[in-house]
Amino acid sequence: MRFLHGDPGYDLTYSDVFMVPSRSAVSSRLDVDLTSTDGLATPIPLVAANMTAVSGRRMAETMARRGGLAIFPQDIPSDVVAKSISKVKRAHPIFDAAVTVALDTTVGETLSLIGKRAHGVAVVIDEDRRVLGLVSPQDAAGSDRFAQARDVMTTDVTRVSVSSSPAEVFDVLSEQHQKVAVAVDDGGALVGLMTPKGALRSAIYSPALDHEGRLRAGVAVGINGDIPSKVRAALDAGADVLVMDTAHGHQDKMIGALEAARVERDRFAGETGRTVLIVAGNVVTAEGVNDLINAGADILKVGVGPGAMCTTRMQTGVGRPQFSAVLECAAAAKERGKSIWADGGVRHPRDVALALAAGAGSVMIGSWFAGTHESTGDQLTDSQGRAYKESFGMASARAVRNRTREYSAFDRARAAMFEEGISSSRMYLDPRRPGVEDLLDWITSGVRSSCTYAGARSLEEFAERAVVGVQSGSGYEEGRPLDQSW
Ligand SMILES: NC(=O)C1=CN([C@@H]2O[C@H](COP(=O)(O)OP(=O)(O)OC[C@H]3O[C@@H](n4cnc5c(N)ncnc54)[C@H](OP(=O)(O)O)[C@@H]3O)[C@@H](O)[C@H]2O)C=CC1
Ligand SMILES: Nc1nc2c(ncn2[C@@H]2O[C@H](COP(=O)(O)O)[C@@H](O)[C@H]2O)c(=O)[nH]1
């Protein structure tokens, strides 16, 4: 990447910069390869953040099916992480996992479960997972919440074989004017489902798969406690990437934890032949990058204070505008043959493109993804009927209380006094893009387009060719669309 008018000599946020187009020989946006350049080589360079309000089993599965990753947060007990990863690994890499209910599940419970996925239906199954019917909110409209799924379900179900291709499923759905097909195995048991949009997506995205062809997922580990056993538990659970995670990554405690994690990771590799990359952070300087690489990091997580749930900068004055942090850290990591994740502060597709232009190998997103069907929280409705989910920072008093639940009451209360995050915020589901896949479509189509404007066929070429200028506040404002006249 180069600056249009030279390096301005001060630090920049994503909003401070823009890219100018260059002559391009790339004739289609579909010719752009979005494979991440961070060493993990996921088909798209996007990671759902290790935040309790964001990444759980559904997020992990959906992100991996579309080529990205999600990281389970450090606050989830290791046995729960193990169960969740095993579910992700058992999920079908092409067909979406379905919300399932039994014949006697109440309509109220069924409706609350439907909101956990983007398909808008629940599949009614028997004890052998054979499909009995489907329930959608339209089927349930007007019925008593204590009525049962059997009372409202439709039995007009489109079944396809699990060996059907997405194009075949799309054609069947078009012919039958149906919105969803259920995929069944040879014994008639439910495997998953697919919507017409899901079929199209399967033709555009490739899943992020592990060495056995199963969906990939990562696990975050904090820097306190027994690091070797926490790392071993994550590896035994099937983690495909480890994230050593703390607010101030450039500290001795992190360096010690990272060294211990690397020893354990290498031991595991010796036993299994499987080397799992270690991400560590957060840092915002070249010195931080180099110290953590020396301690064993393969990928650096970059960003102090840009997060939407973050109060660090206002409370401490510490942090760094994210575009410049990414630019400096990516260059420092590249010199050592390593890469970085740009973590936090992404609010628009353009921010992802700019992070990649600055050299990030992948981009981590938290709060934006919290406002989707697939995030962990329950879907709530405000007084105007708008759907939202609750989000909170991982350094908020709420998260700290949760993380320190084993401490004495006194130590717990004291730890919560050092909060650096918001304990409760509302992330509204965008009615046009309520699912995380809708956001992935929006982001990846934007990034593909950015690459063609720069004349780049891959993200490596994009980071080399991008030309970035610095803009005024009114320059930024000019680029914002208007939804009504001025
Ligand atoms: N990217 C960002 O800007 C930030 C991210 N976060 C996220 O919040 C979560 C919790 O992180 P964290 O608060 O580090 O908690 P952790 O539970 O990971 O522990 C942090 C450890 O580092 C010590 N420490 C020393 N200096 C600091 C400091 N300035 N800030 C925080 N800890 C410090 C703490 O000791 P003691 O408590 O005794 O001081 C504690 O032992 C993580 O997921 C992290 O990524 C949090 C803040 C900023
Ligand atoms: N200072 C704080 N930073 C936090 C907290 N919780 C999470 N985070 C960081 O934000 C990113 C995600 O950023 P977003 O803009 O996409 O939401 C996350 O990965 C952490 O690094 C917090 O409580 N305080």
C-alpha cells in the first residue's frame, strides 16, 4: 500500500482514509480470490470476535460454512467449549443446521428458537430425526403460544438427498415454489436444510475446513491460570487456531503465557502431527509485534481501543487509531514472515477493505455481528417492535464478574472495579441484513469490488497495489448515501 500524497505523519482511523482506483486488468469481481493471507488460508478473511455476546456454536458453524472463522471466548468453561466444537465439527459443511423441535414443543418455544437462525423455520422431527413437518412464524400466527408444533406445522415439506448439489436444490425449490428444502440421509434422517439464497451462497463461498474436512473453529485462552492445561484442553477439543488474549498484549505476563502455550502446542503437534497456529494480542506497535513473535506468536491481534464496546481510550487515553496501528503492525509482522488480524472498530464493509489494504491477513469483527440471528444472545424486541440483541464488552463489569466467578466475593468485586467496557448495549438486527451471512455477502462483495478498483486478483496483491489518501470529515461525509433529499 502507498499513500497518495505521502505519509501524513500522524495516525489515522478507517474513516480518515479512502482508496483511489488504479488501472485494472481484473475484469470481474468474481475473479478475485479472497483467501486470507494470515497463514490459516481461510477462504474469506473474516473472523467473528471472541466475545461472549458474539461467538457461540451457531456463529462458529455459520462463519466456517461461508469460509471464515469464529473464536470461542476465553470465559466459556472448557467442557462447554469442547461440546460446542464437537457440534460444529459434526455439522454438515454445505447444508445449514436446522432449528429442530418435537411434535409437542409449544408454539411459544418454537417461535423463540426460530429467531436463532436465519432460515425462518423450525423442523419438526421424531426421535429418529425423521422429518414430520415445518413450522414458520406465518404457520403459527394467531395460534395460542401454548399450542403445540403438531397443531400448526405444515407437512408440505420439500425433501432432497444430502448428496444433491446446491444447484439441484435451487432448481427443486424454484419448481415447487418453496422457501426451504430439508436434506435427509439414506435412512430419511434430517441432515440440514437449504434456502434458495443458501444454495446461491454455496456456489460463491467455500467452507473453511480442517484436515478431516470438518468446519473449523478457534478458541481463546486468557493469560491467567494454568496455561498449559487450558491450551491442552482447547487443542484436545479440536481447536483449529488458538488465540492468546488480553487487553494489553505487550506485557511480560503475556510473553510468559505465550511461551508456555507454544511449548504445549508443539508437544501436541509432536503427538498428533497437527500444528495449530497461535494468535496473540492485542498490540498496536511494531515493538509489540516483535516481542510477541519472539515469544511464539504466529499471528498478531492488533487493536487497542477501537472496539464498539470499548471504554479504554476514554478511560485511560491509551490506544491508537486503528488504520495506522494495522499498517505499522502488518509491516512489522511481514518482515518476520508473519501476519496480523485487524481487531475492532469495523462498522462498514469499507473498513474491512481498508484493513486488508493496510496489510491485515484477516479482520476480526465483534459488535456488528452481535446484532445477527447467529450471535449467542436471545432476540429481544424494543417498544417500537424492532428486534435487537444485547451485547457487552469483555472487559465490562458484567464480563469481569463472569470471568472471576471462582474468586472470593471481595476479589471479584475488586476486579469488576477495573472495567474497561460497556456492560449492556443494544445491537439492532438490520431488517435488510438480519443474519451474519447477509453481512458476509455485503462485506465480501465490497472487498471484491475494492480489489478490482485496485487491479488486484488476491489479497496479497491488494495490499501491494492499494493507493490510500487522507480525507477531511467532509470528504467522508460526501461518501455517505442519503436516504432522503437534503
Ligand atoms: N482490544 C482492546 O482494546 C481491549 C480488549 N479487551 C478484551 O477484554 C477481555 C479481557 O481482557 P483483560 O482485561 O486483559 O483481562 P484478562 O482476564 O485477560 O487479564 C488481564 C491480566 O493482565 C493484567 N493487566 C496488567 N495491565 C493490564 C491492563 N492495563 N489492562 C488489563 N489487564 C492488565 C491483569 O492484572 P490486574 O487485573 O491485576 O491488573 C490481569 O492479570 C479480552 O478478551 C480482551 O481482548 C479488553 C480491553 C481492551
Ligand atoms: N476496551 C475493550 N475492548 C473490548 C471489549 N470487549 C471487546 N473488546 C475488543 O473489541 C473487539 C471487537 O471490536 P468491535 O468494534 O468489532 O466490537 C474485540 O475483539 C476486542 O479486542 C471491552 O470490554 N473493552
